[in-house]
Amino acid sequence: MLDDASAQVTIRTTRGPLDAADAAAVRALADRAAAADGVAPLSEQPLLWLSEPEAPVVHLSAIRDDALVGYAQLDVGSQAATRAELVVDPGHRRLGVGRALLAGAFTETATVPGRALRVWAHGDLPAARRFAQDRGMPVVRELLQMRLDLAARPTTAPTLPAGVQVRQFEPGRDEDAWRRVNSRAFAHHPEQGRMTSADLRARESEPWFDPAGFLLAERDGILLGSVWTKVHPAGEHGPEPVGEIYVVGVDPDAQGLGLGRALTALGLDHLAARGLSAAILYTDADNTVAVHTYESAGFVRSAVDVMFGSNTPSSAAGVTMGA
């Protein structure tokens, strides 16, 4: 994961969507890195943003001998911080590619005075953590993956608040109401609270999208909250398909009713009914209330992603922290 030597590499900057060939090359690169490292180097959002015209991103492509050997995507939608994900081809590591990408990320970040750089490291690989810390980029955030054995889960029926009814999401009808509640529920979340109409449409177009696993809780026709589930194919999180509690959101005006717990249970019921043996979810490590709630429901910590941060562009040095 380190880049200790120097070699000629050109960094190509693209503002706006990548064309189909370049996007396919990034996905192929990410697949090679995932096979080598045992963890995907790019999360879902960067992959969806490769060709999204409205995405607030800058693409950095590392080219050597006319071949893509590294890639970084910079989320520049915030004036406070650039959020980056990086990957270097396994056959081109320790050759300066990561150093060049990270330097490019710092350069782009510095175009807004005072803006910080934040870089995700998926899987918290030891080499990435050690090198980042050596370059003055400490861990500033941890995202836990938690896992539940669905077969061992108690089968008690969830209790919904009085007057609340649950139905499945209807594409073409429910997008605006869902985005309104989601924005309110995640007003202070750096990623989820920024989901746009284009982001939602992109997910509805993904092969995994299933309205039957996207449940809305309403009272008198007013949306109060929702649970959105996802099924990962075999190979992504183990040899068998794995379910995910993808998003649980409750309108602030409806909090305190136990709706989040009930919706989570309904989502798990749906995943279990599909014959899945395990479910995962993600939550910030410092959200102690959520972590405790999930642990009490039987979830255990199974993996962690970390975010490294720096406010000093001069500390730029070579490490690939997203592979």
C-alpha cells in the first residue's frame, strides 16, 4: 500500500463525468485492487458518481505508459473539506502513484482557502494507517460495519406506534417525500444528508434496487420514516449473498416513538424472508447510542473504515488509502 520509490506518472484531472471507457477502466482497476486486498477500494457513491453529470466531484487519473494505474475521486461539494477515495493498481504500487494522487488531492483542496482534506481507507489496512499517521494525517472518523446472524435472531413482531402504517416505496411517486424526510433525519450527516434527486435515481437504476425492500412508515398519509434494504451478491461480503440495512431514517418530529427500532426489525424480517443468513449495516463509531442499540439487537462489529484528515497541504505524501 505504500509508494516508496519514484517513477514517471501523469495525473489527469477531469471535471465533470468520465466517459464510458474511462469509467469502465476505473471499475476494472477497483476490481483488481479488491481481489488483491480483500476489500473494495471505492465505496458505492464514488462508483455511482463516475458518470453522473451533477456529481460535485473531481476525478484524478494516474496514467503510466498510456494505462490507468491509479485513481482518486474528490468530493468537492463542501467548502469545509474535500473527501477523497483513492486506489492504486496492485501491480504499480511502491512506484510513486499514490504519492502523485495524494499530492493532486492536496492541490485541489488548497484551491479553497482553509479547506481540509479527508481521505477514506476502506478496511483500515495497517500499512495505510501507519503511513498516513507518519504524514500527519490522523484518524478523524471511524465507520463501523456491524453484522447479524439472521438465523439466530429472535422472531418477535415489531410494534409500530399507534396509527402508523407501513407500505413499500413506489418509484415515481415517493421520491420527493422520502428525500425531504431523509434530509431532515440526516441534517448533520456529511454524506447521507446530501443525497440529491440524481443520487436517488441512480440507486433506483442499480440491479440491486427492490421496492419491496424499501418500506415507508406513514400516519394519515404523512411520511414519518423509512427503512431501505439492499442485498449484496455472493463474493462482496463473503461466499453467500448478504443483506444490508441500507438506510433507516426517522423524521425528527417522529423521534422518540420507537419507530426506528420497529423499522429496523421490519427490514431484517424482509431480508430473512428472502432466505439470507446474515445482514450488515454501517454506523459511525462515535454514535454510541446507535452502536448500543444495534449491539442489543444482536449485531457485532465485523469491519471498520477509517477517515484520515489533514489541514496542512505541506504534509502531502504518498499513500494509497482507499485500496
